Amino acid sequence: MQPRKTIVVQLGHDALAMALWRRVHARREDFEVQLTRDVDAMLRRVDGMKPDAVVLELADLQRPSREVLRAIRSHDPPPRIVVVLRENTEVDDDALFAEGVDAIARAPVDVAGLIETIVTAALAEEFMRGVIGGVGVLDLVQMLCLARRGGIVRFVGAQTHGAIWLEDGEIVHATWGALTGMDALVQLTGLEQGSFRVGLPGLVPRRSIEDGWRHTLMNAACLADELRNSEVPTATEAVNEPAAKELPPVADMHGRNWQARYRELTELGLAAMRGGDLAGARRQWNEAKRLQETYGQQGESSTLTLDRGGTHAELGAELPRGLPATA
């Protein structure tokens, strides 16, 4: 028998709190819902009960509110956090996600939708955890994408924290401190110390990254390496790089042929990046871009577009969804 899921709810609106309590219990007999109006009482219950999810009301994201969120997040494992924002509250969603919030509801609240969000959060399971260094960020995210996973990967570094959201094996959003999207992913890709947790399923906040995961990871890894090393290609490096080979005629390279070659080049580039070979990764990357520029406009619905906001067809064969859990 599965253990009961525990939810701690801190809401100032009594009618909403009672509606949540009644409807969650009516829907899920294996849920225990604890109600409180007081923030301190809520924190005590979080300390004592180790709940699966916490629902709390916020009117702002000033220092006291941030401290409450950090206190909730400090538990091991941390509960999923669902925030209900009061009416006329001007708080940016990304700022809340950067503080570890998993889902946001704004007043006036759709009770049915909020209950669905809370139940999804409470049922989410931790799939994997580890230390960065033993498993690199690039390898971890690539493995999850290949397995067509959906979920949230949370990272904790020395001074800040962040997350990557996945949906059906694609990277859809990232945060790192105050950064979001590709800017955040670049910083996360360059992370060398810290810890990570993978939770399934993920409550995807929004989509800030549109490109396919192979292009996205390689682009982020290249930028992260250049930021870390401040490396600019020298004239000698440019001379020593092999000259670009003439691409075959369009009749000999079309449809899935050029796409398969594109996939091979991006995977070679990612492997070179993991091995610290920035020049080699750059060569693979440049050839992949040339392929797309030459043939990318001639395909049909499966065409890959490397420009920001483009669409990416999945190139690989069907891959297994299951991955062994890692303690």
C-alpha cells in the first residue's frame, strides 16, 4: 500500500482553504491535508511532517517571502511548492520559479485547476539525485532527453540555484538565479560543482527555449566554455583548422540524409565539448550550420531550422523511456 501523501496549505482565504480541503479529500482518500492561516504555523508543520507539497499565499516577493520559500526548500527532500498570489500582486513568474516554486495560481483562483495542480505536485516523485562532477550537467540532460523524459532538474550551486524543465525529451525552460531561458542554460551547462535532483513529472511553467535539445545543448556548451575560458580563436587556430569540404549536390543530400549527418555532427560536437576540445567542437558545429544553411530550406515538415524560434523534428529512432533510478 502506498503511503499517504501530505499537503500543507497556508491560505488567508478560509472559504478557498475549506473548498480545497473538501475536494482533495473527496478525490483522493490517500491524501492528508493540513490547513493553517499562519505562516509560522505552516513552517512548523513543514518541519515536523515533511510534506510532499506546500500551498501558500503570497502578496509579494520581498525578503520575508523569499526567506519563507527558502526555509521550505531547505528540507531534504524539498516539497513541491505551489504559490497562490493575491489579487493585484505584481510578481514576475520567473522570479518565483527562480526561488524554487513549482507552480503558480493567481487570484481569483480556479479551484478545480488549482486542485489539479496541487495533486500533480504532491504525486511527483524524485527520480534521481547526485553530485555534479560525478555526473556532468551536459551528460545528465542529454541522457534525460534521449530517454524522452519530462520533468524538472533542480541544481544547487555554491551561491545560487536553478532548474531545467523537460517535456517529452525537449528542453523547454531554464532558470539560474535571476537568469532565464538560454542565458540560464549557458550558466548551468558550465556548472562544475553542486548537486542535482530530478523530479517526475514536471510542472512546466512556460516555454522559453524553442530549439531542439541537440542544438540547444551544443550551443549552450560552446557559449559556456567560451565564457569560462574567455577563449577567442587566434589567426593560427584559424589557419590550422581544416578547410571546409565541398558539400555534395542537393540531389545526393536531402531529407533525412542531411538530417542524419546533422545529428552525427552535433553528437560529435557534444562529445568534443565534454572532452574539453573546444576547437574540435567548433569545427563540428560550423559544419552542422553549413548543412542547415544549404539544405534546411529545401525539406518539408521534417526540416530542421537552427534559427531562434525554429522548429526541430526528432531525428532519432524511438528510444526507451525507462532509465534506471540512481540513488
